[in-house]
Amino acid sequence: MQVNLTGSLRSCANGAEVVEIDACTIRELVSKLLETFPEMEEQMELGIAVSIDGEIYRDSPSKKLPVGSEIFILPRLQGG
Amino acid sequence: MTGTLVNTTVNGDAVQFACPTDESLMDALRDRVGLTGVKEGCGTGDCGACSITLDGELVCSCLVLGVEANGRNIGTVEGLADGDKLHPLQEQFINHAALQCGICTPGFLVAAKALLDKNKNPTEEEIRYALAGNLCRCTGYDKIVRAVQAASKDLRKKK
Amino acid sequence: MTHDQSFTNQKFKLVGSRVNRPDGVDKVTGRAKYGADASAAGQLVALFLRSPHAHAKIKKLDTSRAEKLAGVKAVITSADLPDHTNGAQLDVLENCMARDRVLYDGHAVAAVAAIDKETAKKALKLIKVSYEKLPHVTDVDEAMKPGAPLVREDIFTRGIDPKPTEPSNVCKVSTFGHGDIETGFDEADVIIEKSYKTEQTHQGYIEPHACLASVGPDGNGELWVTTQGHYTYRTVCAALLGMDMAKLKVTSSEIGGGFGGKTHVWIEPIALALSRKANRPVKAVMTRDEVFKASGPTCSTSMDIKIGAKKDGTITAGSAHIRYQDGAFRGQWGQLGAMTAFACYDLKNVQSVGYDVLVNRPKVAAYRAPSAPMAAFGVESTMDLVADAIGMDPIDLRIKNAAKEGTRASYGPTYGPIGIGPTLEAAKNHPHMRAKLKKNQGRGMACGFWFNFGGQTCTDINISADGTVNLTLGTVDVGGSRASMSLICAEELGIPYDQVKANVADTSSLGHNDTTEGSRGTFSSGMATIFAAREAIEEMKERAAQTWDIPVEEVEWVEGEARAIGQKNDNLPPLTLKDIAARAAATGGPIAGHNEVVADGAGVSFASHICDVEVDPETGGTRIIRYTVIQDAGKAINPDYVEGQFQGGAAQGIGWALNEEYIYGDDGRLQNAGFLDYRIPVCSDLPFIDTEILEIPNPNHPYGIRGVGETSIVPPLAAIGNAVSNAAGVRMTHVPMSPPRILQAIEEAEA
């Protein structure tokens, strides 16, 4: 499926805004991204969130990625 | 610690404490008398969280020395209610949601009471200027001013 | 157990009513206990020795004379604080206590615990530190220049390709957006490009950081502390000190304001370390001076905004380059600013680039919708300039380009149902917009966006034998959430509001809860409370079925009582919650409901603010004449406190826009670390702040809750900037718009 990269993650994927990754869950998506783009590790450690069809998940690694859904890797948000 | 003995009246009761001569009345009231309703926000007289009355005058207790309280009459938020009956200001602060975090509330109540003791029917502007020595970071003062207006009305009705 | 989180659009009996808060009496009588209000027998007083330099090497640190002073029970320096985290949280530790160098004015270098304050003060004077001063930089633009003094030598900018080989103060470059801005700008009839600056501000909570720490030689510890997240404090303190999490009980005191500033640890790990070393309870309270210098204010910023539009108002492209200083510690605040900059709009071509920059200032922490207000200042000011250039009403320009359901957000994903359009329409139709202005007065408006988020949450409901209900929450109540949660609990159970007593549990009494931040409190604890109540109801239905000796399928829960369904059960009178509670001992023991959830799906939030100001052309002084906040709250559980959040955020934004700023001298030292010189708005500065709550339900929450706490601080800088610019007749580009800056702008425009 198509995975949209944002922020400084793009530079870890040779500037690509979209990458093709096949994954069923957030957990699988993250591990496959790291396999493909090891430079993402530093960014991932700082925290990421995954948006599935516009809904942002921070701590739900088991969340399923429906076929055809819109996926964005976002930085983990902080709030006040 | 070398302490000086201080005899004072707090909320109508005789109270005795010993404190170093350079200790603020705020620290003495909090740490020696146990009245932690007197809050420290700055220690420099800028925030009003430690507001008390000293012989009826509104003061920042962080700018008064503990030893200066000798023979004086102190009023704190703990003395506002009459037994189990809250003061109208206390009632209206709750009714109007005039507090969020509540740390500034004791100081506001003491300052508002000092205003209403002198001016039974203050205008909005008079309330705003009378409370300008008390900082609140949560409410934008909107509901605080409304609560004081409502309490002032209650107090006038009572008389 | 998993629960359906989706919006149910139920009719509410209690939710939405203006109830008095359960902690109200405690707070108006002085009984409520805040961070500095707890004491323990034999407690020591902790004081900190702090750096007078912006940047220096610690060449020698001698505490021996202090340690020998009678009454001193422990002295701590970085030598007592080995890194137990394999580097993972070394920067947190280093901020709590400088290691081989100090990175900002006020950076702690040592701490003492003594029998009283007098002794502790004497001890600090006996500590000898020799510093070797290093070059410093405190301005974000200066810090980015080639040859700027390096705050750290090991920072290589991330987010650029190829990877840099030279260290820099720029930690990270983060790019967001879509489309092609070059094409977009080519299509524009009008292009406005402008640079802006905002100065550093502090959350300004009235209660300084304070705690009472107690650790025994057996490794058991307790921490009473003012915090937005006592579980987070436990996690971090245990990690930094090598303690077992389960053996450190953290209790959150009443909190005297946080606004993001109490999401990080500052003095707390050191208080625990002092207590462990002295084997005595230790109380640590920051002075206001310390709060300003050594807690976590928000960033100062500098940015370039460019917007292109067609004559009909269609925006063809927007770009933002925003530079945020994170203090002396790596942060992600520029990144967050870049994400929020254009989030209000439906743009075909948009790019925002955020730079995170180190300077010799305190570590930046979150401040209410962190990073969003500054970016909004730049974008919303530029929007007004675009409107002016094409001769369109600024609000119509915003309405024309507002994001809507299905819009691809400038930070990436596609929006669900959102409230920016409705808040703008409400602003346009508000009587405030038609009120007459007098001489020297001006009106401005702006809109703002914040994400909101949910997170890990855990809640308990216990039903007492008399039918009253304990609701045990793990999210710190920063502004009245116990009232909201009690309303939600009572609503679900079908009982009166005052039959519920809500408490915030300590870390040993309930599972982990994320910090109360990101406007998550009511959203996520509300969700967990609903599900916990539903679990308790299932249990009560079981008990009723047992009592009646009928299958549980024949029991329904309506209006606070179990009812037997079906004709054959007609003779069974309903059992109220009270009836069932009274019989609990005989029907299976205690009745409880529990829920743990990762509350995802928080709804994004939008607000539009309108502001009238009067600018005195002689003094440059500005008065706020009228202010209106319109915000989408999702479902407003307790409208009084929703309004309070709107008003409080607006007031903080007003202070930021007009007065508040950290002023650093050439020596890199903070010159105004007190409320006299760092002036926050007082009562006589402000008018009543009008509010209008829009309720566009969040589809991902059973009650439609979005979260309301933060968004209200996003529009004010820009709304006031636009109003002041209209009143003074000159575009203001530097926040705060203090009298000297306004006078200077007027003079420059006249010259």
C-alpha cells in the first residue's frame, strides 16, 4: 500500500513523499519501514504517529491497516 | 533557628508563633501556623496569591515580616466562612465557575472581600482595579468579575 | 474488552449542564492541598545552586564546605547522578542538573537539603564553582548563522539530504505539504511575502513547581508533586534514579496551573535523590525567579510566510519557513509549528518547513497548543495582507479557502467532519463584527487549529453499599475535569450528579495514564469513564438477574435502574442502583467497573477569534476593547468550564500578543525573571471575553467530545496583530506588540 511520509522522515527515504510498503498492522508497517530505510530509526525513537484515513494513532501498534486506506506517518504530537 | 516570639490574632483566634526576624509573614503563616490557604506565587508582591488582611488592610503577606504581625489582627481565606456557612463570595466563586486551578482563589477572595467591605456596590471597573494586584492565569478574569458582582448583590440584599 | 468508540448521538439528561465542581469548597476555603502545601515529619528543605552564565564549562565544583555545615544532610551534584538510561534520557537528566557544562542562565549545578531554609541558603554560599565561560547565542536567527557559537558539538542537522558533516545548532528540518508551490505561485494574481518574529513567553502558572519527596534505603519512595502527569513523572524519575517504578508512588497534588509547563520533570528527580541520600523527606519549591529561568517556557520564533491568491480569493499556494528555538535541548517544536501553519485551509499547493534550533536558553516545554500560535500569527497576518491586496473582506477570504470534510490537511491526512467553516460563518454573523469602531480603534480576526490527542487512559468505578459511586481517575484535573467526569459517570449510570465522587488516584492505585496534555483529559478519561460505567452496568444487570432468578438477557438498564423485560416479568418491580448496591454482599460481592483504553481518534479543533483594540498613537499602548471567542468544542460536557478554557486561552494569547517576552541581555542572562517585569494580563487590562460554543460532534467519541483546552490560544496573536495593524495603520510583524514596538512601527511608517 502507499504510505505517505512527512517531516524529516522524507530525507531518510531519499526525499520520497510516498513509499510502497505492504503491511497489515501499524506494527508491521513500522518494522518494514525500518528494514527498508534504516536511517528512520533515529526519528522513530523520537516518536511517530500513524494516521489511518485521517484518524491519528499514537499507541495502537495492533491497529489494522484497511486495504486502500490513506496512511500517513506523522511525528508523535506533543501538547500543553 | 533563632526565633522571635510573635503574639497575633488570626481569623479571630489568639495565635503564637516563633520565627526568624527575616522570615516573611507568608512563610510564618504557611509553615508555622499551618494556614496553607495563603499561597506563594512569587514571593515579591507581584501576584497577590498570598493576600491577607492586616488590621483590615489588604496586604501581600510575602512583603510583611512575620515579626511585624505582633499585636496585629490577621485575616486569611480560612476565616472567610462563618462556621459551616460559606461567605457569599465563596458561594458565588463556585456558582460562577470563577476558578479553574484554584491557586489564586484564596488571594482573590481576600482581596474581593476587602473591596466589598469598603465599597458595597462597586462598578465593573472598580472591581477590575481592586483585583488588579491578583494574578490569575486560567480564567481571563471574566467569571471572577461576574462572581464578585453577584456576591456584592447578595451582600446588599442581606443587609 | 473492546468498546465501540463511535458517536452515538444520545439524548443527555446531565451532560451539558452547568454543575458546581466537586472540589469547589476545598478551593474557596483554602483547604485544597497544592504542591507546596504538604509536609512530612522531619522534612528537609532543598535549595538549588544555579549557573549565572549562559554557557560555560564547569572546571571545578567543590561542595565539601557545604557538606560540613551543621544541619546540611545531603548535597547533590551530577557526580551523584549516573546515567541509568543508556543515554536515552541523558538530556532530561542533564537539564535537571548540569554535568560538565552549563547551557543556560539558571541551569542547576548543585542542590542541598538542610534542616531549614536558612541553613540551606548558607550551604549554597559555601559551594565553590569555577566556570570557564564559552561563547553563547540566545537568538534563533543568530544561532542559525554560519560561525554561530555551538550550543552542542554533537548535533548534525536531521531531515536534510545529504547528511551534513559539520555540527550545527539546527537539530532538524521538517517539511510538510503537498502539490507544487512553484506552479501555485505562478497561477497567483497577488503574492504576499512577509517575515515575522515572536518572542519567548512562559506559561505563567501561578503555582511554582513544588514537591515533597521521600525515599528510604529499601528503595521505596513517595513523591507528592504538582504535575500534569504523575505517571509520566514516575516513569521518568524512576528511570533517571534507577528505581523500580512500582516502588515509587507518585501522588498528584492539586495543580495550580500547568498549560504544558508541568509535563516535564525539573526539580523532582533531584528532590528524590536528595531524600535518598539523606534518608529524610525533602521538600523542594521553586522560586518565581527559578520558574522563569529554569522551567520550560515556549519558543521564540522567526518565520517567512508567502501566500499567493487569485483575484477571486482562491489561494493558489502557501509556503512557510519557520524557525523555532528549542532552548539548549533538542525539541520538535519547529516541526509542530510547520504542521499547524496552514491547517485551517484547503490548499492545492502548500509547503511548510520547520527548523528546530538550539540556543542558550532553558529547555522549551509545551505551552497550550504548542507551536501553533506563532505559526498562526505569521499565516493569519499574511492572510489579512492578501485580503487587502485583492480588496476582499478578510473573513470572506478565509471562508472561501477554509478546510472542510475531505480536505487534505497541510500536514498530510484527509479531514473528517471539522468545524473551521462553521466557526468562520459564526464569526461573520456575530454582532461583534458589525459594532461601530471609534477613532484609533481597529478590528481584527483570525482562526486557529490544534490537533488534540487522546492516549493511554485507565479508570475505575466502585459502587458503595449505599449506592454512592467512587470514580477513580488517573488524569490530573487541571481545570475542572472531575466535574465533567462525574457528569459523564452519572449520565451513564442514570444517577444524580452528586451521587458520584471523583478522585484522582496515585500511581500505585490505578494503571498508567498519560499526562493531561494535548486537550486529552475530558476526551480520553471521558471515554474510559463511559466504558467503565457500562461494565459496572453489565455487572448490576447480572446481580438483578440473580435477585430475580431470571436470565440476564431479560434485564435492561434504564434511568439508573434494572428493569425486567417481558410480560412474564411484569410482577418484578425495578431494582435501582441503590437497591442492587445494598444487596451486593449477598449477590457476589463488590460491584465495580474498570476500563483501560488507548483513546485514539481525538477530533481536531478549530477556533475563530474577533478582537477590537484601541491604540494610543502617543504612547503606543494598546487596550483590548472587545474580544469574542468562537470555537468548536465537540460536545461541551460542562459549558461553564468550556467557556473558562476559551477565555483563559484568549487571555494568555492577549498577554503574549501585547506584553509578555523573555528579555535576554548581551551577557545571555535573563533580565526579567519576575512578574513585575514579565507582565501577564491583570484584571484591569481585560474586558469580559465573549464566547460562543459550537458543538460539532467528534465521530470517534461516544459523546462526541473533541477536547477544548488548547485551541483558544492559537488565534489571539494574529487576531490582535490584525486589529492593532488596522488601528495603527501599520502592519505589525513582531510579537509582543509592546508600546515601544508599536511606536517604532508608526514612526517608521511616517518616515
